[in-house]
Amino acid sequence: MTKFALFRQLGLRTQLSLVFAALVVFLTLVLSAGLGGMLRSSVQKDASQVLHTVAENASRQLSQGLFERSRVVQVLSKARGIWEKGLDSPEVRELLARNQAIDPYSLWIGVADAEGHVKAATQGLLEGNSVRERPWFIAGLADLHVGDVHPAKLLEKLLPPNASGEPHRFVDFAAPIELGGTTVGVLGMHGSWEWTRDVLESLAPTVTQASSIELFVFDRSGALIYSPAAYRSELERGKQRLPVPPSFTDGLKKPAAVSSWVDGKSYLTSSVPLRPRNQASDLGWTIVARQPVDIAFADANRAVNATLIFGAFAALAAIVLAWFAARRLSEDIKTLCEAASEVEAGKLGAMIPLVDRNRDVKQLSFALRGMTARLLTANTEMEKQVLVRTAELEAANRALDLQARTDALTGLLNRRGFTTQIEFAVALATRSGRPMSLVTVDVDYFKKVNDTFGHDAGDEVLRRLAQVLEQRVRACDIIGRLGGEEFAVILPDTDSVGARTLAQAIVDSVAAQEMPLVGRITVSAGVASFRAQHDSSRALLRRSDAALYEAKAQGRNQVCVEAVA
């Protein structure tokens, strides 16, 4: 006997109940699967974006740290007044000790002569030893150098152990010391790798820790060079390689991807390349953030399960109601089926109608209508939450972008923001053919101000100088703090004569002011002007800096205009 024959032997109530139950179950599964899929996709996208944001923040912090340390070494190596007194003079030793006190992660700062003999170093470590074979010394003879992470060798037994109990590892920074055009030595700094661990751990707020988000660092070859201590031995034994290349996740369409690690588990993984602030600090690192898949997608799974459970209860209720339908149900069932098909098809305004020919069918139609309305309402609420989250994320990104482009001390543009503006100004001058000039301003003997009166007084001098610049320039002019005590002003529609006049007014105005605590200070200024179509923002900055150095060389407190080729 066929299944169809068995079905025909059933009573009308049973037949209608079975048919109606099958229809309701199918409708529930379709709606549950559709809404569950939408919920899963939305939650997974949010989890991926959060993971990518954590990796981006870590990349920015590490890039900034490498840049600042390389900049410190570069600036110190050019302190000609100190080095002229001898590489092992008391002034040199005091300078090294002071900079180590400022940055406790600088475990060793030393000066070697051109033959590689250490002449002075913090705490006297390695003085008299030869470092001529060390990579940092060889590279530092030529130019500013930032070395990749490596284990300590000469200093391992001389330094106190790390608080973490792990062996010392260093990131080297070095720069040549030149006097009279001759390289007389190399200034080197060994930065502790513990700095990286502290930076990455500081980026893990309570909510991130609860979500088991972990950060890793891989070198240029894809080898693991940093991981949380709890996983280090396991990952190093398995020779963990970079799981997801940055090109796969570095974008809005795919901020993270699920990948397998050597521990045999799958993680939601996002990788971001370290974006260097200067050429020397381009180490090729990749920052990777990961989160266990079961935690990353837990909300999505719960949402899908809740939708399925709700659908199952609704289907059960519909079956019970259908069992009591006996007569005149065919038309009602047809009506309900047609409405269900419209809902399934996503027709605008489609709803389950209230059929009231008998109490059972009316209850059933009411239950289906309520179920559909609740599912659609839940979907609408979820879409609203997604929009709110998206708006919050965009606002946070805008705030981060503003913070990244603004100097916190003076409120002016920082180097990053200023670079964008000068490139735009050069492009505008190139297209319009109108003149444009650049004035670079630097405080004379600013280091002496800091050493004599303290950094608070130095900060106040910088703020006052920023106020003078804002008072002297036009509304269309653009001011930025390039770093330290160096400022720059973009002057659209201004030739070299006008720029020199403004620069002299700034120099005179500063010299006439009485600064709190410090008294009178002076500034020097360099002027450069845009040179037709082939000029660039970098060349303009370089010429303006050259004019500034010329003003310094001629005695300071004056303005120098670039020499015309």
C-alpha cells in the first residue's frame, strides 16, 4: 500500500492537520532561516570589524613608538654642541643617562667611535668593548637605522632580568654622529622588546579580555615574534606562520577571516601591516588580532537558535490549532497558504490575514499573524541596532582621525595633518599657477629652556609661539607643528617677498614678548617658495628647512630665504 493510499484513509481532520502542520513548519523554517541568517551576518560583521579595529589600533601604537624612538636617536645624534666636547665627555654621559631616565624601555644607550669602540654608555655598560661587528653599528655609520627584534648578546648577563622572566630581546636604533662633515661615531640605543608587550596589553580593555581577543606580531618573513605568554611555547613549537596575509583583511569588505592555527583550532583573524612613520622604521611587521570562533560568533549562534526555538513553538501551536479544524477549512487553508507564500516571497505589506469563519481557524491565523509580525519586528529592531552601531563606529573613527591629525599641546595640525594640507596646497598652486610660500619656524636654544626651566615651561613657550603664529597669519594660511619646537606656515597666494615680511614679523613679535618664567626667547625662520610645475611638497619642506638651518648658522633670531638655483 502506497503512502498516498494510507493518507487517503485518514479522516478529514487528520488530513487537514497534517497538511496544515507541514505548511506551518515550512513557513517557520523559511522565516527562521532567513531572519537567522540576517542576524548571523550582521553580528559576524560587527565582530570582524571590532577585531580589525583592535589590530589597527595596535599597529598605530607600535608604529608611533618606533618612530618616536628613532626620532629621539636622530635628534640626539645631531646635538653637535655636545659631541664637540668629546664622545666620552661628562656632558655626553649626562645626556645618555637623562634620556634613559625619560624612556625606561631604553635598556642601553651608548656611543661608539668610528672604529667601533664604546666610549660612553648608560651605567658604564660595555665601555671599552668593541661593537664594530654588530649590525646596528655597521648600519648606523651610514644613516638612521632601526633594527628588527633580536636576542641580547653582550648585554644579556649585564642587565637585570626582565620582570616577565623572559630573556632580553632588543629593537636597535642607531644614527651616525657627524662633526665637520666627518662621521666620528655612532649613537646606539637598545630598546627593550618588553615595550611591545606592554603596549599590546594596554590595548586590551576589560571587554576585550572577556571576549578572548589576543594580539600577535609577525616579522617580514611571516615568522612569529610576539605572542601572549600563555600561548608562546605552543605556537613556537608548531612554528606558527602568518595565518592571514594583510591583503586579505586590509579593507572594509573583509576586515577579518576564519583561519586555522597550529594549535588545531579555528579563530576569527584580522591582520594589519605596520605602517611606518619613516623609512628607517619600516620593519615589515604584521599585527594580528584573533578571537576564538565560538566566542566571536556566540551572539550570532544564540540569535539563530532563539529564532529557531521561537519558530518551533509557533509551529507547535499552529499544529494544535489545526487539529481542531474539521469543516469549511479548505478555503481558509487556501487563504492562509496564499498569504504565507506572499510573506515568504517578501512582498511589501504582506501579512497573515485573520480568518474568522470558525474559532479554530481564527486562532490559528491569529497565531501565524503574531509570529510573522514578531519576527519582522525583531528583524526591524536588529536593523536599527546595526544602524546605531554603524553610526557610533563612524563617529569614533572621525574622532580618531581628528586626534591623529591634531597636535595635543598646541591645538595646531600635527605633521600628519600638515602633510595632507601642504600636498593639497602644492596641487592647487600647480593647477592655478599662483604663488605659494612656506615658512618654517624653530625656537632658538629650546633644549636649554627645557633643561633650565623644565618641560612645563618649554610646553608653555610652544603654546605661546602657536598663539603668535595664529595672531600673525591670515585666515587662509595653514599652521602646523612638525614636531618638537619646529612649526611651519603655508602661505597661499604669497611670493617670497611677502613670506619674508611675514616671517620677519613673527621673529620680531616673539623677540619682543616676555615669556612666563623663561623671559625673552627668539626664533629663527626659513622661507621657501613654490617653483612651478615640477616642484613638490617634500622639496618645498626640504628647502624651507635648509633656509631655517642657514638662519641658525648665521646667529639665530633672523629670517633666511632659500637660495634661488
